[in-house]
Amino acid sequence: MDSSEKWFALGPAERAVQEEAASLTAAVADISAEADAMSEIHPGMREALRASGLAGLMVPAAYGGRAETVDPLTVCLVREVLMKGSSHLDSMFALQGIGSYAITVGGTDAQRAQWLPRVASLETLAGLALTEEHAGSDLKNVSTTVTEKNGELVVHGEKAFISNAGAADFFVTLVKEDLADGPGLSLVLVPADAPGVSTRPSPELIAPHVLGDVTFDGVVVPPEARLGAPGKAMSLVLSTLAVFRVSVAGAAVGLATGALEEAARHARTREQFGRPLLKHGPVAQLLADSWNDVEMARLLTYQAASFARQDARAALNRSSMAKVAATEAASRVVDRSVQVMGRWGLIANSPIERYYRQARPMRVYEGASEVLKLGIATTLCAELDQAPPAR
Ligand SMILES: Cc1cc2nc3c(=O)[nH]c(=O)nc-3n(C[C@H](O)[C@H](O)[C@H](O)COP(=O)(O)OP(=O)(O)OC[C@H]3O[C@@H](n4cnc5c(N)ncnc54)[C@H](O)[C@@H]3O)c2cc1C
């Protein structure tokens, strides 16, 4: 498809990384459907991602990564390509950054040196454990605790729906803590093999995902396992979201592009009433509306990621806008694409049916659309307050 990428002035470095990601998805094309049906790590997919070296984009060069800092635009571009090929591959790539970024920004040199080179080389899989049974969008409501006992930290509680649980080697874990000035939220880095950590699969999703629940049963870790200062967890969580939320938008754009290409190919070749579906006005409209959706989503996504490259925290609202716009657009596009393809759009485990299922969770995780819209509307009104009076 002729695409806005042409006009967005991506430089040679960005083009090169897009090509690397495309070579990887081509190399794993034969195992993509099988991997996307799995809720455990696919060993062949892991080996292909490791061999590609792309996970090095998730860690700073000082700790084995490929660039000085983790770059939101590059991550976005890679996820766009990977998600089009395989949600399993996209998720494995994304989690290396999402699960480790709090170490990058909030860890000590010792923590970074211990974990980040192995994240970059994919020797270690990362996990970010925030969600609990009673704390989803409302993370301040977590009940997993950390307490100090005999100079050590004791983590106790249950996390739910954690990506990579069962495969991850560590969990950056959000915990509640009693502090001198009242309860606060802290982050603790818990190795998955620490005594008292156990995992079990979460319920299977409509689009399978490596997902599990994690129990921390009085897990004892040294005080050095803290990430950042006690009570300051949300600052590190926000830093992570500031870099990676927009990458969900990138993945959604890739998924929507893949779905639209499936539908367009079908509309050109399938004939009804003596002419290709494409020549039936309502079908052409479905395709045109979808292409508009894809390009609008891509432009907002690249713009937000470019802003985030300059100052990720300052660009967080733009990233939320891109995440909402692109994931909602992807849902519309896959729905229209299924319609264009008629019964062929409904065949289980066909590429279009996989896209259809995979699009749905994207509007829920890393900030449900409705929750993000609250923040977007608040920012809009705050910016209007600061703007000069209207003419
Ligand atoms: C595939 C997948 C992978 C995941 N991976 C991880 C992971 O690695 N680590 C992790 O910690 N968690 C993970 N999660 C959990 C995910 O972060 C939560 O599902 C998400 O935060 C939403 O929480 P919830 O599902 O409890 O929905 P709830 O918070 O119960 O919200 C349900 C719905 O209510 C609405 N809503 C809620 N609050 C508001 C509000 N204030 N204003 C308006 N509307 C509102 C929204 O429409 C929302 O969709 C994952 C989830 C999925 C599906």
C-alpha cells in the first residue's frame, strides 16, 4: 500500500530498522500462526527474535543495548511491522522493554548491570506485574504488600493477567507499603525463581497471549531489590508508559494494515454479480474508509512517537491520543475487512480472523480507551485555560 511513511520523513536509521523487522517477520512466517495460537513462549519464535538482535533496542547501549537510549519512535516502527506478522512475536519484543524500563530509569547501576544485558540478548524474559484481581485501571488499589523485616524486604500478594508469567525471569512488581506519612506505592524487582514465587496460567483469552497469575507468598528479597525510592512507584510506571504506550498504537497500525491488505486482495479477485467486489460501491467505501483510518492512525502515532523521542513524559497525552485513535481504528478496520471478505473472513485461524481477535484486547490493556479519554479531555481543557482568549 502507498503509505504515509513516505511522507513522514523517516531517516535511514528508521528505514533500516523497519527492514530488519520485516526480514524477521518473513523468516518466521511459517511459524507465526502456530505461535499466535500459543499461551506459552514459542521456542522457535524466541530464538528468531534473539538471533535478530532487535531486543537490544529495549535497553540502553551502556547495558548491552543498541542505542544510547530506548527510542519510542524506533520501538513503534518495529512493533508496527512485527504485529502485522505475529502478535506473539510483537508481544515478546514489547515485553522486553515494558518489563525492564523501570530498571533502566529507576534501577541502581548494580541492578542494571545484572539484568539489562540479559534482557537485551533475550537470555532473560521480563515481566511487569501491576494488575490484581481488584486493581486493573485503578492501580492505586493494589493490595500486594512489601514490608521490611530483619533488614530484608518481604513481598506478599497476588498479581493477575501478567504477560510472560510462567516464562519471565523477573517481575517488576507494584506493591503497597506503609511509610512514615501513610501508605504509598513502591516497586520491587522480584526474581521469578525466588522462594515463594509461583505462577499459574490466567484464563485463556480470545487471542492467546503468554499470560499468568503470580503469587508472592512471603517472598524475601534484599533491600537492594527496590526500584526507585519507597512510595515513588508511580513515577517509574509513568516513565514506562510514556515510552511504551505509543508503541501499542504502532502495533495497532500494523495490525490494521495487515487486515486491510487481506480485504483489498480479496475485493480485487472475488467476483459477484459479474464484477469484482471492488467495483461494488459499498465495498469500495469499506476499503476507502479503512485506508483513511489506517493513515490517520499512522500519522498521529508517528507524530506522538516523534514527540516522545524528544521528551516522553511531556508527550504522554499525545501517546494516549495515538493509543486510543489507533486501537479504535484497528477495530473498525478489521471489522470492515471481515465484512468485505464475507464467509472467508470468518474462517477460524485464517490471518483475517486472527487479526479480528487480536485487535480487541488492545483497547483494554495499557490504558483502556475510556480511562485514557478522561486524561485526554482533562488535558484539552487545561490547555484551553492556558491559551490566549479566543478572538
Ligand atoms: C493481553 C493482556 C495482557 C496484559 N498484560 C499485563 C501485564 O503484563 N502486566 C499487568 O500488570 N497487567 C496486564 N494486563 C492487565 C491490563 O493492564 C488490565 O486489563 C487493564 O489495566 C484494565 O484493567 P481491568 O481489565 O481490570 O479493567 P477495569 O479496570 O475493571 O475496567 C473495565 C472497563 O471499565 C471502564 N473503566 C474503568 N475505569 C474507568 C474510569 N475511571 N473511567 C471510565 N471508564 C473506566 C473501561 O471501559 C474498562 O475497559 C494485561 C491484560 C491483557 C488483556
